[in-house]
Amino acid sequence: MKKITFINFVTIVTLITSCNVSSLETNWSEEDYLDISVYDFSFMSEEDYDILNRAESRLTFFEENGQTFIYENSGKQVNISERLFRFIKSNYTYTNSLVKGTVFPRTKIVTEGASEYPDCLFYAILNTGSSKKNNPTYSSIESYVVNNINNRWYDGDGFSGAESDDIVDHFVEASPYPVMGNLSIGNLSKYIMIIPSEYPNNHAVNAVRIRQNGSILRVDYKDYWKDHSYGQSGSIAYSSVLRVYY
């Protein structure tokens, strides 16, 4: 059996830690008004992504305790549509709701709420664009976990890194080579990605695209844990990602 390959990202880029004064002083009303046609990372065109990047370059981002915040309060301040502003802000707000603190390597996948199972990895497997094997369904993944991995799962326990590797390897075709440096800017096939969540847990999502905005690399993703059909959009700094399977 091939071993699933994963990547532990290191700090590759320097994040903005203070307000960008030049951005705040720019009169954006003299620039093009920006809006996009599709508000879903899974279906955005290259033109929409280009506009999204331009819109984000007008905003002032700052980092605090591993979370990303936007200085501006409205799209009008930087001459972009209010819908686009809310979309951008919501992507980082959602990621912030998962992170809630300084980013450190974790050992388990997230469980949020005592009445909910830590099955985010199940939905990440079901929605990945990577080649699958052993016909994964929610029930078959659940059965494999209970019988072969972790019978404490029903008690709300998450999975260790080794356990999540085993689960992904059983249902998804893995690359047999080290992935460091092989992920380039552009679209991703909803690769299974592990991002930080509230200590001591992590969370599994599907990576859609890597974008570069100035000196900052960001990964846009969809999270199908809560919304199984359409997924929740989110964005995270490339350097904060813990693992990617593909």
C-alpha cells in the first residue's frame, strides 16, 4: 500500500502584522469599481480570481494571535462592491472561528460541540477531486474507522496524525513522492487539507486554489463539514496550513 504523502508547511511568507499606511492613504474612488460574477471558489473564473486579488490588495490586513483581520469596515472605502467586501471578510472570519489562537502543530482533527462527531475528514474525503479507491461513502468511511482505526470516535475523540493518514490512504490515491515545493499557484483539485483549529484540535477541509497577492500566499478552501452540499468558503495563509494530501 502506498503511503499517503503529507506536507507540514513552514513559514514561507511574512504576514502583515501592522496596517499598510500607503493602502489606507490611497484614494480608491479614482480606481475601477470592482465586483465579481461568481461567489463560490469552486466555480470562479480566472477573471473573477484576478478581480478578487485586486480587491484584496486594496484592503488592509493585519494578523493577531494567528488570526487574520481587515482594517476597513465597508467596500465603499476601497471602491469595491459591498457583497464582495462581505465575501472576502467572511472567508477570513470563518477561518478565524476555527483558529482562535496562535497556530501550532496539533495531533487531532477537530470536534466542535459535544453533540457532534469529529467527521470533517469524512466530508473532505467525499469531496476531494483526487482519485479515490475502495468506493468511499459516509457509511463505508465510518465503518472503516470504527473497525480499524479508532472505536472511541463515537465519544467525540478526533484522530491522531497517523490515524488520519491511514484513513485517507485507504480511500484516496496518494502521491508517492515528497510534496514540498510541488504545489504551485493556481487551482487545486479540492485536495484534502488540514488547517489549525481551536487547541488541541485540527480541521479537515478541501483546498481549491493557491493565490498570490503581493508577497502573501493564501489558500482558498471549501469546508463541507456543516454544509454538506455547497460547503463553507474560507481563506487561510499558505504558511498556516498543516498538511495537504494529494
